[in-house]
Amino acid sequence: MATDYDEVRSDVKESQDNSLEALQSANAPDARSVVRELDEADGMDDAIVPGGEFVAEELVVQVVPQAEDEFTCYSCFLVRHRSQIAREKNGHAYCVECEG
Ligand SMILES: [Zn+2]
């Protein structure tokens, strides 16, 4: 009984040691390169927000500040008041100027 228990323990310990070594050797270079990339990006521009999230510039350009009573015309891409919606099709709204 005691011998079996010891064998199981040594097996578990060995596999834990092996996986821990694998994790450490696999993670260490990655972590360093990630930190280096973040440092470079931070020095170049303000792409990193205070929360530490990386925001792609293309994404920021497409996000238009929009109040609840406003819509973005799918034709001219201007933000307009909802009263100026002339047509809505497939979930996209079009303003009176584009439809007029
Ligand atoms: Zn329009």
C-alpha cells in the first residue's frame, strides 16, 4: 500500500515538474517579446488605452460617436438625427439627402 502510494506520488511529481519546465521554457521568451512589442508601440503613438488594451487604428476610425437619437447614413456615412431617416433597408439607414 505504502509503496504504491509512493510510486503514484513520484509519477505525479515528475510529470508536474516536466510540464512546469515546459511551461517556463515556452513562456519566458514569449513574455519578453510581448513586453518589448508593447514598449515599442507605446513609444510610437497612443494606440494603447489606459486599460492596456491594444486598439487597432482601423477600428477606431470606423467607430462613430452616436447618440441614441442619431443614426449613421449607410450611403454618405454622416451621423444624422433619426428624424432625417428617409429609408431603412437590411438594417441600414439612409438619410433624406441621399434618398431625396
Ligand atoms: Zn446620407
